[in-house]
Amino acid sequence: MILLLGTSFVTPAQALVVGSNLKVTEVTGTTATFSANYANMMGFSEKGACWNMADNPNPPTLDNCLGSVQIPLTKNGGTIEGLSPNTTYNLIIYAIKLSTDEVGYSRSKDMVSFSTTAFETTTTTTTTIPETTTTTVLETTTTTSTSTSTSTTVPVTTTTTTLPVTTTTVPPETTTSTTVLETTTTSTTSTSTSTTTTTTTTTTTTTFPGYACNDILLSYATVTEDQPVGDPVGVFSAADPDIGDTHIFYLVAGEGSADNPAFTIEEDMLKTAEEFDYETKSSYTIRVRASDSNALTCEKQFTVTVADPRLAPSDILLSNTQIDENMPEGTKIGVFSTVIPNPGDTHGYTLVPGEGDTDNDSFYISGDTLKAKISFDYETQNTYGIRVQTDEGKGGTFQKHFTITVNDLEGPPVISEIEDQITDDEIPAGPIPFTVSAPETPAEELVLVGESLNPMRISSENIVFGGSGRDRSVTLTPSPGAGTAVILIAVGDGNQAVTERFTLTVNTGPIFDAINIQVVDADIDNTASVGDTLCYTAVIPNTGDRDADDVLFINPVPENTTYLADSLESPFGVSVYNSDENQIEWRGDIVAGHDMQIIFNVTADPGVEVEDLLLDQWTIFYDSTGDGIRNAIVQPDEDSLIPERGCSKGDIDANEIIDLRDAIRILKLLSGKYAVICMDADVNDDGKIGIEELIYIFKNISVK
């Protein structure tokens, strides 16, 4: 695994970062302009930006984005089109590295959110003040006589002016119309008129149908003389602000439609409807309409050209002509394409002999892709020449010479392999040696970083480095408990880093935490009388994960008792009665998950009391680290421990005096006999008591 420090590329575990300082500088209802500082990397094949709706839970990538835009490799910004108004989006930038097709993105913390603007709408309200309503009331004259009564009614004349319609338009979503009607009621008593007005309001809501397309594209617009009727020419597509909208294409009358009969459209494919003759006519104009799912349309005129009879290819293009040094065999360099006057031609590419073919053997072509056949070294050779031929399969070929450039890269640091380690909990593993180096950086300037992928088993703080220059070491101190942890050791030179990984397995080691000592009165009268035989039984289980080798168990014979000769029994190991020390001793190995049992008898001496039977004076010495040295002690009611320094260097018997008795104990130990020693008397910190300590003692004695 390689980490790039100080550049834009990092390990896959941290994802490929391609730039920063992403900004959205201008926003409208359907567009947004952005800029960014793309990483200064050689060998890009593509870069751009992609976006998602802000409520999408996933950050945008090329696999799940709502839309993307590609920008020129020489630019650091562009414009997004086809957005929806009054909507919030999340935006990132991306780049694709040519040599690996690896896609990188801006970091999630550099993602930018922006909102498009709402449509600008104009609301117009027109109010007309009605004319004055005039009512004329004529008098009524009534004449009465004694014989004849005559009544004459003069009609009332009423003039009414109707109020006009007032319309309020709120484009493009809702239209509200209000109509005011007048109802006139005229009544006459003498000279009076009353008028009542009723207002009716009607609201109509119209859903906005979306946008019409704003452009129609044709993928190819050239035909050949020998092209048969019904042959495909090109594929139509429509540029539409409504993302995801579908379109139907058809030929329509209008400007530029003169040659519509020469073609047909099937779905989105333009096809020929007649045979063409270049000498008779070399270009045709057609008019095409695109209609979306809401029947909104746009139209465009196209010119279809007739190619002269089949011509040979005129040029070969290669998308990239650079490769970094030290890249593996098979690395992609670039993609070939052919400048073709004949539409529909397909081409094969081969390396051929001729001018500029000096390094053909260092490359190969797969399909239309140029790939490396070797791993290049800038210091050995930094430019290579190849000659390539394109063949359209019908007799037309073209050859061209290309120069491939090798980019000089500083080599990454190197770290030696570290084997998997096994240790017991709380027992350090190490120092574990390894070496580091770098092509351009002195070894003493290289920086080491350690990380544990299981901090519960060992924290990164307990990964400690030692050594200097090329020769380094690491010591690992695990936490209590068994388990495994993957350890990562990274070495960096300030620009690049490499990582070595290995596994640390942690066992619990030998554990003696359930030792049981019992004493039974052989006479079974629950009293200890002079002459009684007392039976001692010691059970010592190893409940740890590792076997305990060369265990020493010591049990002093209790006071006021006498060891009963030949009563000592044990199923394995070596058990003896040490008459000099008046104690029972057992040596042997105790397998993990098993126990040792030892039985011996004593007789009660005069004055013995039950309370005098001291059951808790035993001691176990064992090796807790697996290096062959007994360095741990277990005593009654205590857990296994590594004792603190109990003596000074050379003070073997821990009596605070370095004298001949210390030397005698070492000699007994070297002759294979057991001797009680203080391990802290180790003079050279090698964890052993031996010749070095003996020499040290004799020197101290001679000085005195």
C-alpha cells in the first residue's frame, strides 16, 4: 500500500482526493458556474464535476450522481446546465487518472451545497373604474273625478353600465380571474333608486408542464455514395432543462426542410430513404422537431453532407503520450482514434516497422488502447519511439510515428517485511527489528508511524519505535486479554509513504489463579494430636492459553510437624523433599488447561495446634514470557506478578551485601542445582543469571 504525502493522491483506504477550494461563483434558475483547485497530477484522462439533490443521503459520485459535466483538462472550472429552479444541490469535483482509470473525488468536507434561484414572475393587475350609473325618475300624475278616474303612469328610465373583467396573472403556475357583475334593482316611491352589486370570484390553478428542449443534436451527419437505403446516418438527442425527460423526433415542414423526403426517422435514428450521388448533390437540408413527454417541442435545421467515394484515413490521434516511471506491465497509456472521411468505418491498430519504430517492443496494443509491455525507468530511458498503423479493413491505411515520454518520479521509501508476532497479554513483543530506506532521502530523516487496527487489544500509543538510521525496531505492549490485532507500520519521506502490515496474536500466558491446598487429619477426628498423620493435597491448575514450562512449586513443611518419609506423590514432574530447607519441591511443565497435583504426609509433633498448620506458605516460580527464565511468582491470595526490583545488581541472595554467598548461589545454579536467587541481580539486563553476574561479584569482592 502506498500513501502520497503532500500531494493529492492517497491510499485507497482514504480515497483518491483530486483537489480542493471548490466554489460556486454564479447561480441562476437552471445553471451554476464553479471553480476549483484541481490537483497538479500528470496523466489525467478526464476531469469535471458531478452533483446530487441535497436531500440525497449519499455524496455524489459518477456512479450515483444526478448529473455531471466534463471540463477541459487545462481548465479548473465550468458551468452546469439543466438544473431545476429553486432547488438545492450538493456538488463535488472528480478526475480520472489515465494510467489506472482510477476515479478520485474532492473530500466530503470540501463538498459544496448551492441553491438555484426561483423564476422571476411579473404580476399585472388591471382595475377599471366603472362609469356613473344614471337613473332618471319621471313623476307620476294621477287625476281623479267623481265619475271617471284616470291614472297615467310615466315609465322610469334606467341606464346601467356593466363593470369590466379584472385579470391577475401569476405565471407560470397559477392564473386567478375575478369577474365583477352588477345587479340593478330600481324601485320608485317618489324619486329614489337603490342598487345592489354581487361579486363572483373564480380561481383556476394550472400545473406548470415543464420546459421545452433548447437544442437538438445529431451524432453524425455524413452519408456516402454507396450507402444503401435504410442505412443509419446518426442518432438524435435533445438538450432539455427537464433532466430525464424523453423525446420523440420527426421530420417537419419549415425552413430548411427541402430534402426531408431523402431521409426517415425511426425512434431517434436518422436513416437514408434514397441513394446518394456526390456529383449530383453533395449536401441535404432537413428540419427536425423534438417533442417531450408534455408535448413541448423545439425544432432545428440540419445539413447532411455526402462524402466523396471512400477515402483512406488521414490521421491517427493518441489521447495521451506520457507514462510515469515504475508503473507495472500492462499499464494503460492512451487510446487511439482515426480521422475518418468515411462514416461508419471501424479501425484496427497495429505496431508496424518503419521510421520511428525503435521501441515498438516495449509496448503493445489491445483493441484501440496502447499499453506498456515493461516497467519504465526514467533514469535508464525517458523517451520511446513507436510507429502505428490504422486500417479500416477495406484497403485504407495510415501510419504515424509517436513519441512516448516517461515521467520522472521520486521512488517511495522501502520497509522490510515484519513477520507476525505472538505474545502474552501485558508482555511486550519486541524489540522487533526491521530496516527502512529511500532512494532520495537519508534513512535517518525517514519518519515512522504505527497504528493498531484493534485498539482494544493494543493501542497505537503502545507501539514504540527504537533504533536509528536504516536499522529500526518496534516494541508492542498489548492490553490485558487475548485476541489479535493488525499492526500497520508506515515509513514516509515527506512526499510518499509505504506501509508494512503484520498480525499480533495475544495470549493470556500461563495463569495460576485457582490453587487449592487442603489438609486432612488421617485419623478423621477433626483434631490434631501429637502423632497424628496429616495429609496435604495441592492442586495447581494452569488456566491460561500457554503451557507453563519448568514450573517450580515450593511448600514449606508446617511448623510443629515432621515430613513423613516416602509419602510424597505426584503423577508427573519431579517431586522431592528438601531436608536442608525442610520443604516440598516440585518441578515440571503444566499444560494449558490442565493441572498438577501433589500429595504428602506429615506427623504432628508435641505442642501442635490446628491453627499452627500454615496452609498458605507455598510459592510458585514460572516463566511468564517464554524465554526460559522464571521471572514470575505466585503466592497465596495473590495474582501472578512480575516482582519489582528486590535487590541490586549482583546481590543474588537479596541481603543487600555482595559477597561470596552470592557467588556460591550462582555456582549451584550453573551446576544444575536449585538455588533461590533474585532476578533483579542481573547485571547486563539480558534476563539471565550466569557467568556475567559471577564475574561482576568477584570484581566487587576483590575491590573490597
